[in-house]
Amino acid sequence: MSHPPAVCEKAQNLERLLQRLEAGERLNSVRAELGLDVKAAEVPHLRAKYETEGRTWEALLDGRYGHPQTAHSALREWMYQRKREDPMLTAGALAAAVAAHFGVTLSAGHINYLLRKVELTRPPGRPDKPPADTSDTSAPATSPDTALDQAGLFFPRGGQARLGRG
């Protein structure tokens, strides 16, 4: 497993600290010189770990250094640009585009989280339907009176009673 350079450097500094303590130097001076924040109570634990795992700096690696960042800065900028170009683009469509372009799988929820951080989210709710094609002239135009005249077909005497017809 490859570790970030800062994690490897810290483990190597801890090895130097243990070696200098074995040589008889004082903890406070070595700790200050190496820039480490090691308490005196932690030294026996570090020494035991160092001894049991072969006296190498790899034994002092701290495995908890985070997770790999799949949504790196170039990917995020590309995604933000796509969203600025098409504000109605959904997170699912962006996830598919990211997978096709970068080969990285991101969930729609994570994409929404990233978009929310830069205020690029869509308004809440279902998107509006596109306007219907009004070029179709085969349908007869109905006026409000025509609609009420036909109400009696479904509700006997309903249309006439509302219009005051007797």
C-alpha cells in the first residue's frame, strides 16, 4: 500500500526519535528538533512496536491517513463547468458523464453534495415539463362555455344548473 509522503516522513522522524533516545538524548530536545508532538507516555508503545516489527520505520506507519480522493480538483472543475453550461443537468446524468470521461464512479448523492458546496444545485422538486407543441391545429379550440355545455353529459343537469338555465 502506498502511503502519502507526509505519513512516510512522520514514520521516519519517529524512527530517528527512537534511535536518538536510545543514544541517550533527552526527549524534549529531540522532540522539538524533529517537530514531533510525542508525549512521554507514548514512547514505550512506539518502542515496542518498533522492536517487534523489525526495527524499520515502516513499522511506525500510521495507517489512518484518510481515503483516496476520487473527486480530484480537475474532475470537480470539469463537472462544475458542465453544470454551468446546462443548469438542468441531473446528478445521475453527471455521474454517468464523469464515469465515461474520467473512469471514476461517483454516486449521485456525492455529486449533489459537491454541487451544493458551490451553489450549483437545481431548485428542489420535480423539473417542469417542456411546453406542449401548440402547432397542432387539428384539435378544436374549446371555450369555457363549451366545456360547461358538455358537463351535462357526465353530470345530468349539472351544466345547466350552474349557468342558471332552467
